[in-house]
Amino acid sequence: MKNWQILKKQLLKNSEFQEEYKNSEIEYQIARAVIKARLEQGYTQKTLAMKLQTRQSVISRLESAKTLPSLSFLKRLAESLNLSLSVQLK
């Protein structure tokens, strides 16, 4: 973790990296929340995918922050994990 913090500090000196980092924050917040909830439920990616009637690769892309899911998918995801969904604009 310490190595990442050092690298992140160095990378954030680059304005292009700063912009990309800022633009991908939502994807990373969603990914972290999904991983945490999935693990707390004791699900594998495959198990969660089966509950959502989708493929494991969809869950993998979501958890690696390579995609921004639709609101309808997030609703289904929350329901499958017995969670509530909250969207907030600041």
C-alpha cells in the first residue's frame, strides 16, 4: 500500500494523469463497493453473476473499474446483494 501511495503522489504531478484519475473516480468507487459487498456476502464473481443472470466477465469488468454500469444494472446488483442503492449528486 505504501508503494502505491508513493507512486500515486508522483503520478499526480502530471496534469494529464490528474484529469484521468479524477474522471475515473466514480468507476473506482463502484468497483470498491461491489467487491466489498460481494466478499461480505461470501460470493465469488461467478456466483454473483449467476444471481444477476449475467456472465462472470461482466462482474470482472465492473470490479476492475473498466466499465460504468447502468442504473438498472446497479439496481439489480443491489437487490442481488440485499442492499439498498443510493445515488448522490454533490
